Amino acid sequence: MGKKVVVTGVPGVGKTTVINGAMERLAAEGVEYTAVNFGTFMFEVAKKENLAADRDEMRKLEKDVQKRLQQAAASGIAAVSADANIIIDTHSSVKTPTGFLAGLPEWVLRELMPDIVVLVETDPDQILLRRLGDASRTRDMEGYRAIAEHQEFNRAVSAAYAMYTGCTIKIVRNENFLLEQGIDDLVSVLR
Ligand code: AP5
């Protein structure tokens, strides 16, 4: 069986950047991983059903609609992952207008059964500046405290994921000017 590693973090923390760096490093060592983005799987269904015009609109959808999209994404990913090493780029929790929605509820965990859940984190002020610098996305405007609370909630809800699946939880720091260190930490759990 391949390793199933779920990589999470608040929007703009740099999940995709750290994943891409780790994949490059591992490919050079001959260790193969496939990376999939959970939001992309959700958005394919949302687009087909005219539910959202872009991926940033999905977290504003009715809770039950988001749950249905999650279900579709989880079974789609389970179908493509088979026995390969896989990285799933997603969210421990999603901030919706009615509160935090678990990113990996029971029906998603049952499909994915991850070996490791990684939380990519850094200081909230760094995340804020990264969001402001990324014009390609429609980010929610949040302050330092709200980002800090979201990171705290992600740790709390991830403890439940560990209880349910027996996976380990790894915290990877992705700090300004220290991207390589974050990549090293992720590589160490993927190897
Ligand atoms: P997704 O596309 O995953 O949204 P996101 O978290 O906003 O993704 P980003 O790619 O923008 O952020 P990132 O953390 O990967 O940062 P990046 O590497 O780009 O999901 C879209 C939507 O799908 C969600 O909003 C949600 O609605 C839905 N969804 C997904 N999973 C779900 C689930 N399980 N349940 C329900 N809904 C779900 O980097 C950001 C910037 O920072 C870049 O400019 C980068 O260059 C810079 N940067 C990165 N690292 C550093 C560094 N060390 N120093 C300086 N700059 C850095």
C-alpha cells in the first residue's frame, strides 16, 4: 500500500508551494508521489452543476451542498489513488458564513483513511501578507486574530481525525525566508 498524506492549512499559508517543493525533492531521490487538490475535485462538480463560478465561492455555498461536494471529491480521489503514494492538498476546516466546517468529516475520512495529516502553519501576519499579495484569488478579508483562531481550530479538529483513523499529525512551519526548511520537514514524513 502507498502512503496517503493529507496536507492542510489555512488559505494562503503555502500548502501548494511546500508540496511542490517536496515532490521535486522526492522525485530526484526516486520516490514517486501523486498530488491531488481536493478543492479542484469539488470545483469540477460545482462547475458542472452551475453552483460556483470560482473555487473561492464554494465555501459560501449552503452547508449541505458543500457536504455533497466533499463526498463527491472524496470518492473521486479514493478511486484514482489506489495503491500509489498520494498527497491530498486540502483543509482541516473551512471558514463558512455559518462557522467552521470540518474539512475531513467521517464520510471523507472513511474514503481516504490517511496515514498522516500535515498542518502547514506560520505566523498570522505572514499569511495576511501572502493573501494580500496573491491577486489570483478572492480571499476573505481577515485580521491577525481571526487567522490565529482558524489555525487553532485546525489543530483541535485534526486531533479528532487522529482519533478516528489512527493517523499521525505533523506540524510543518512554512515561514518567510525558510521555505526550504518547511520542504525538508514535509519530505521527512513523505519519504
Ligand atoms: P484550495 O485551492 O486548496 O484553497 P487555498 O487554501 O485558498 O489554496 P491556495 O492554493 O491559495 O493556498 P495555499 O495554502 O496552497 O498557498 P500557496 O502555496 O498558493 O481550496 C479551494 C476551496 O476548496 C476552499 O476554499 C474550499 O471551499 C474548498 N475545499 C478544499 N478542501 C475542502 C474540504 N476538505 N472540505 C470542504 N471544502 C474544501 O501560497 C500562497 C502565496 O504564498 C503564494 O504567493 C506563495 O508564493 C507564497 N508563499 C508560500 N510559501 C512562502 C514562504 N515560505 N515565504 C514567502 N511566501 C510564500
